[in-house]
Amino acid sequence: MKTNMLTKTLGVVFAMILLAGITTYAAEPLKAAPAKNIQDVLCKNIQYPEKALKNCCTGYVDVVFKIGDDDQIIIRSISSDNTDIAQCVKEQLKKISFSGIEKPYNQHYSIRFTFKLI
């Protein structure tokens, strides 16, 4: 009797562990691929600002944004140690379109652009 009860208990515990593992795996969203695609588009389209290059300016620009329903970037915040570079990056971001790229709805992204002269 005790062996039968122990077997049933272990079976229930094993089933719960198995279901918990499957549920956790299934609930995990796939964010890596769209974020990588978005990063690739940004890296191809953001260039060293010409004005900053002529004046030998360096710096970084941190941008928090999301992609709107019209496939354009909606900037939530932008910060930089150089306002000229930040303004140039902001203008370049306005020209980028993400049509044809899978993206999660209402997902916010954060990226840092670093501009250094070698």
C-alpha cells in the first residue's frame, strides 16, 4: 500500500516537473532574431556625422526607441555627451524605415552609438 502511494506521488511530481519545464520553454518569447535584424538595419544606416568628422568630434549617443505602426522610429529618449552628434543621429534615425522586418508590438529598444576617430 505504501509502495503504491509512493509510486503515485512520484509520478505526479515527475509529471508536474515535466509540465513546468514545457510551459516555461513555450512561454519564452523569441526576441533575439528581430532585435538582431533591427540592430543590423541601424548599423547600416547610421554614419559618422560629417560635421563631427570635420571638427574631429567624438562621443556617444544613447537612444531608447520603439518602432511605430508606420515602421518609423519613435524616439523615447536620447542622451549624449555631444549635442551636435546627437542631433545628427536623431536626423538619421528619422529617415530609417523598418518595413519588411518582423518586430514585436510596442517593444522598446535601447542602443548606444559610439563615434571615435582612429
